[in-house]
Amino acid sequence: MSPHMNNYSLLFYTKKSKNKSEFSTIYLRITIKGRRSEISTKQTVLTSLWCSESGKLKGNGQQAKAINSLLDNYKLKVFSSYNELIFANKEVTAETLKNKFLGIDEKAITLVEVFKEHNKMVFSLIGKSYSFGTWKRYETSLNHTIEFMKWKYNVSDMEVKNIKPEFISYYDLWFRTIRNCCNNTSVKYLKNFRKIIKLCIDNEWINKDPFINYKTKLQPVDKNFLSEEQLESIIDKEFKSERLSFVRDVFIFSCFTGLAYVDIKNLKYDDISTNISGARFIKIKRTKTKVDASIPLLPIAENILTKYKDNPKCLNQNLVLPILSNQKMNEYLKEISTLCDIEFDLTFHSARHTFATTVTLNNGVPIETVSKMLGHSTIRMTQHYAKILDSKVSNDMNILKEKLLQKELKMKTS
């Protein structure tokens, strides 16, 4: 027994040899923190001569003495290998101790290597399990990670086993200071990075989760949406540019269907069905959540579809709308915001938020129905919109109170 037996345990045991039931091969099992590794001694003995309790061969014969002496040497060599790992300041696991004992040099697992392999896998599954946007986010996360390591550690890569809680703390600080990101952006970037760390933990390349002390959470953010008056002003606006008129139409289509950009981009006439009463519905599986969504086509959305049904791009590709890139659409939507005196920049997200609030919930559509149409995986995701409306009602009432108070003061002074 070594003085380090409280850190690891050794057990010699036998396994019966194939086709030779009376013989067994002796194995050494190393256990550290509940994890095991096995080494074959390549020594074969009569099963009847093995003592399981002592982990030795029975008797005082020449064979027993030779085998038992060999097993003692194994123990000493494991002890020596253990100390070498400790003095080299290397991580000691059942596997690393086994490899040291056998003289096998472990290949270093590096962060960038794991990241690239992960992203390669995601790219191969685009259109199946992942979207192109998800792959792009992971690529951005990889680039951020390399930039951070250069800034903090003056390296472009490092072994995953060296990633400690300190790494996460400084990475979060880097996003908030050097990159000047707000809380929610920093949290989202670290959420992507955390998936890579989980992959390392699952593969036992990292023993302890470096995120263990990371407690930062997303802060609630009010979602921008259009009021009924603002929505009508955009619908009625006459644009000199055909380009802006088209972008407005697609935006309004989103406002009255709740569809995200990517779902409108991929929308085909095959996704539109008619029920027995003649009402038309969009039935799709949302790209982001993979949840089924069923949305009745309101008259204004129907009119927009009719307007573009003979568009050459739509006819050639079986598309409902000849949509531009998301970047271009949002760029033109900013112009529309200015021309229509909207106090915030319009985006496809604000169209979806407008559908959830002004178009549906504000008109008495039950929250369960809205959740189904939005393709939310849980009703909790939809409840946030109801809270926004409650907040708006409260603010509007405060403004009304202020006006009434001013009116009352004027009456008293006159």
C-alpha cells in the first residue's frame, strides 16, 4: 500500500481466458474518483490458484512467488507514475495514470481543435438539425474565443484541461469592456461557448465545469412593436421607390402572419392549405424551434400574396414572396422607419412582435391561440408579450392621469 492510496486504488483480478475455462488472465484495475481504467498483466494462471481477497496467487511455490513479485512491481510502477504526474503538475485521472504507466504520451486536446471539429459537424447538418445562421454564430464564437485568448493569454489556442473558472470570468469581462457588449449580448456569446465546454466535459477532456461560478443571466428587454396607428401609417404610406414599397409589403405580411424572416423566405404555396369552410391557412414547421405553426391568412396578407403571385422569381422557385437578404431587408426597413416617423428602427423581429401584441392579443385573441400561431414551444414564451401590453396600458394610463391633472389645474386657476 502506498501513502497515496486515498487518491487512487488498485485491484488485481482475473478474467477467464477464451476457450480455456480453467485458466484466467490477471488484470490491474486503477480507480480514481470513481472512474476506472484496466491494464492486462498478460499473465495467465490456473483460476483455482487465484485468491480474490488478497489479489495474489495462492501458495509458496516458484510460480506463485514469481507472479506475486511481478504484481508488487506493478504496484510500485503505478506509484512511481502517479508521482511523476503530480510533480509534472499534470492532471491525474485513471486514464492518464494508465497511459503514464504504459509509456503512452497523451495527445493534447486543444480548444480551437474542438471548436473547429464541432463547427464542421454543425455545417454538415445544415438543413437537417441546424440552420446556416446557427453555424455562422458558432464561427463568430470561435473567432471571438481566439481574439480573447490572444488578448488575455497571448496565445491563439490552449489545452482544454487548462480552462478554469478564471477563463470564463475574464472572457465575460472582455466582452463587456474590450468588445463593449451589453449584458444580454455577452451572455448570449458565452452561452454559445458553454456548448463547446459541455462537449469537452461529456468527452471527459475537462473534469470540472469552468462555468460553475458563472451566474450572469439575461435581463428582460422590452420588445419594440408598432401601435395600431403606426401600423396603419406604414400601410397607407406612398413610397416613391418600388424597392421600399416591396420591403414594406413583406414587412406588413410578417405583421399579419407573425412569421420570422427565414420562414417567409422559405414559404411556398405548398405550405398554404384550405379548410372545409374555405378559409386559407399557412401550415409550417418553424425553422428556429421545429415546432408546428398554423396561421390563418388575414385579408391584408392575402392581398399581398395576390400582388406578387405572378412575380417571375416566385413562379420560377415556387416561392410566395421574392424576398431579399435579411441584411438588405433590415437596411431598407430603417429607411421606412425614418420616412414614417417611427421612433425605433424597424426589423423583422418588430413585425413578429407587432403580430403578437397589436394584431392579436390587443384584439382579444386568446394567448394559447397566439402561442400556436407563433410556433412557440411553450406558452411562457408568449406570456412575455402579454406583460408588455400590461406595461403599455399602465404607461398610457399614467399619461392620461397627467393630462387630466393638468386640465384640473387649469380649471382651478381660471
